Amino acid sequence: MLDGKETAVVWFNGPSVRQFLDIPRQPLEIGCNFIEQHRDVDHVCAYDRPVIQRLGLEGLNPNVTYWTRRNYQNQSWNTVASNVSYGEWRHHTGFCSGTLALALAIQFGCRKINLLGLDWQRTNNSIYDEQYPWRSFPPTKHNTHKLRFLRHVSEITQLNVIHDQPRDFGFPLRWTSAKEFMDTI
């Protein structure tokens, strides 16, 4: 049982997420990479080894649970088991920190996910680009596999993408404006 945490807020790192950084604390928040520089969350997901190493050097918060893919699991970093493990998603552990965070929300049994900062098809930029010195350019944020995964998540739970610029990803997706979202929290 989720103990009143049936809804998760999942923080992606697209520039549109800035408008939400000061919202009231939600019962279950899952963020990516360096989200703790902006707000307290319950869980942090990181996919890239340099991010995991840097967060370890900065000191991990004992009140936060940290998650990564199988390759980098250790005593401080857990692995997402993911209930999204059937059909084409067998052994899925995420394609990036954002999809890993979505898989974690599914693992927790969340019936509803409010997704912030999903700027795919708008920009490949992240609010943390300057903190990725190993990258010479922002990687493409979306691809066919990530879009199929997003579609799958939207089919098994209520996925609300909070954004003022809805996009057609080729499948039905629930879009909620920033104002509508802010009015409900």
C-alpha cells in the first residue's frame, strides 16, 4: 500500500520545469540527477555514472532514497525493479534518469503521475546542462524507444503531462496546463 501516496510528481529536467520549482511539497516526489539543488524530494534517479559519482562526492541526503540502473547499484544506490517488465519491456530499467523515475513511480504502484519538465520535441536542453561537463552537447531527449515507453506508462496509469505546449507523440496523452495543475495543488 502506498499510504496516501497514490499520486507521484515526477520531475524531468527540461527548462519548463523551472516554473514549478517552488510549488508546495507533494506527498511523493521523484526527481532526476541534481533536483536536490532546487527542492527536497523523496527519491532521486540518476542514470549516468558521472552524475552518480558527483552526487556521492557532494554527499547523499539520508532522507532521500537514491535509484539507478543495475550496472551502478551499490550500498547507497538502489535498483529499480520495475513492474514494467513484460512483453517488449522485459528487464526495462529506464533509458535515462527521467524514464527511470517513471518506472520507479510504476514500481511504487502509483495510480496517477504528474510529469513536470517533459520538453521532448521542444528542446534537448536541461536545467543542469552546465553540470554535465563530460557532454559536448545536449543529447537527444526522445527517441522511438522512449516514446513507446511513455505510451506504455500512459496505458497502465493516469499520466498527466504538465505543460503549456502539448505535442503529438503519435498516441493519446493527457496534457494539463501549468495553470490547471497549479490550481489543483
